[in-house]
Amino acid sequence: MDFNAIMKQAREMHEKMNKVQNELASKTVTGSAGGGMVTVQATGRGDIVSIVIEDVAIDRAEKEMLQDLISGAVNDALRKARELAKREMAGLTGGVQIPGLTNMF
């Protein structure tokens, strides 16, 4: 195979990967816990954008429960961000699993 053709394909793949990563940064997913008492919004790249806590969940006596709900909502949002990234990258790679490329998180 022609080395120049391989290099051209590598550059094109790199450009497409950068585009997908930029698109992931602009997309958001929402995770929740406690029936929606705590919601967390994250970008497709896994950055937390916001955390919303319903008033009913704020009770000093239930501090430990609230902490668990926040952890659950964050984990739910990040799981959804990983799934979004995996779907977007699968479109880029044609479904081929490429180590380090398809497992961004």
C-alpha cells in the first residue's frame, strides 16, 4: 500500500476524530437519582455542567442519603456520556473497536 495514501487516511481519521470530540463537548446528557430528586447534566465528554437538587431532598437529617443520590445521579450522567461517546465513535470507525479510540472514558 502507498505510504502517502496511508498518511492521508490517518490525517482524515484524526480530523474526523477531532470533529466528533468537539461535537461530544457540545452535546449533553442528564442523569438522575431518587426519582428525579437529584439530576446531573454532563457533556458527552464527561464534564459535569449542572447539578439540580429538589427542595424535598434537602434535609440535614438526610445528608447521607443526599450524598448517595448525588453520587448516583453523577454516575448515571457519566454512564450516559460514555454511551453517547461510544455511539459517536462507532459512527466514525464503522463499528470497528479501536483500543484507545472507542474507550475515551
